[in-house]
Amino acid sequence: MIRNLLVTATLMGTSNLFSQKLTPVSYNEGAQKLNGLVTSNAGQKLPGVLILPAWKGIDTEARTAAANLQEAGYIAFIADIYGEGNIPADNASAAKLAGYYKENYEAYQKRIALALEQLKKSGANPQKIAVIGYCFGGTGALETARANMSVAGIISIHGGLAKDQGRKNTGIKTKVLVENPADDESVTAADYSNLVTELKEGKTDWQIITYANSKHTFTNPESPDYNEVMAKRAWNHTLMFLKEVLK
């Protein structure tokens, strides 16, 4: 009961924080309207961070991350991957949409590239941009790296690590941080091993941090998987990595 009250209080506080700091940004891929969010320090020529949200689209965790990144001195832009009218209402529809973009990875990469352009248009220094992603967005962060987009680094936070084994390893050039929960049932030993092989073959600057006693969505206070201690450690590792690659 006490934990639930604390989580509720935390969410109320962060809600007040990000509601004051995020501005809607509309952009398009063809006829599809996309609706992202940018922090209120847009236009200040600061380092930029693109946030790729989890499988249900822009959520509290992504918004809170954006607000906290602004506090840390970054312009943050939250991408809209699915587009207006396509926000999943439940886990089944989220799985279907996320599954489509995982299978059609080039379509996913294109939506990420469009969001990166919006981050640059918001005033972020194009030479100092990183990408972070949660869950489905963590997969997107890895896809950013696999596409060798012009970013200084990517962070995959409890993301899916797998890719179709029919795809060749092309050599990841950007710096990579993977924040991996030890008890994530959605990541197999083969997924983990294949990613390590991919990163080694590419002679990538990479690291994987594994968080003990942590299930899939361990960083999300709204999830039953939430592990407060490990979530704080993961966020500190995120900030340390971003400071290294962007400042």
C-alpha cells in the first residue's frame, strides 16, 4: 500500500513536470500525420536526444525521460512511430503494430530518421545527437545503429535485442549501450549472444549492463516489473553515457 502511494505521488510530480515542458510537433510521412513532442528548450543549440517510446506509443515513461533530459541540459524529442489514428488501445494491438515495424525494419528506420530530422529542426546540434529507446523503442535504438544513422550513440533500455538472422551484420559504427534486465523473458540467450557477435564483428564501441532481479519493464514506475533501485542505476548509466558522447 505504501509503495503504491509513493509511486502515485511520484507519477503526479513527474506529470506536473513534463506537462509544463513538452510542446506538440506535427510532421508527416506522406499522407500519414505524426505527432511528436519536444522540450521547451528547443532552439537553444544544445545537444539533442531522440526518445523512442515503448510499444503503446508516447507514454508517461517517455515524457518523464524528456523532462529529465531537459533538466540535464539536452533538447529531447519524443518520436511518434505509429502516427495519428494508430495508437494501440491494448497489449494485443500494441504487439501487432510493434511486430509490423520489427518485421519491416526499414519502415521503422524511416520513421526514426524523420524524427531525427525534427530533433535537428528543433535546434539540437546535429553533431551531438543520441537516441534512447524503451522496450519496442529499445529495438528502434538498435535499428538506428544498424542503419548507421549519424548519431553519436544509442541506448537500448529493456529493448528487444533480436533481428532476423537472414539480415547480414553490416558493422555498427556508433557507440552502443544496452541496459538489459537479467530476468527479461522476452530476450533469449540466443538473442543476447547474436547481438554480442554483431557488435564484435562491427568492432563497435559497446557495453551491455545487466540489472539483477529485474524483469522486462523494470524502469517503468507504472509497471509491476518496476525495480526502483535498478531503475535509478539505469538512469544514472544513461546520463553518464550521454555526457560522454554528447558533451
